[in-house]
Amino acid sequence: MPETPKRSTIYFQPQLHAALRLKSAHTQRSLSDLVNEAVRAALAEDQEDLAAFSERVGEPTMSYEALLDDLKAHGKI
């Protein structure tokens, strides 16, 4: 049985709301669909970032100064 959507009130800045309404009309999708898709994408990106952090937890750390020195030594900056 599908889950019942939950209702929430969200306040958008006027320009953002206007852009969403235009995109909604152009894509023939509801504002709710657009916002749900954007939130899903943001949460998925957060999940990917957390997974990457977990995978790299054992790597040695480097100071900012050492990073700059390394980049300069290899002609990156």
C-alpha cells in the first residue's frame, strides 16, 4: 500500500517561487514533485558524502600549508 504524502508549509523567496512556478508549468509537473525531487537529490548527495568520509577515515591528514606546498611543488598552482 503506497504511503500517504505528508503536508507541510514551506516559505519560498518570491523569485524562487516564481522560478519554481515557471518550471512547473514548463515541465507539466507539480511544485510538490519538483521540491520532492530536489530534496531527494540533496539527501542522496549528503549520503554519498558521508560514505566517502567513512571510506577515507583511515587516510593520513595534511595541513593546509602542506597541501599548498604540495600543489606548488607539482605545478598545480
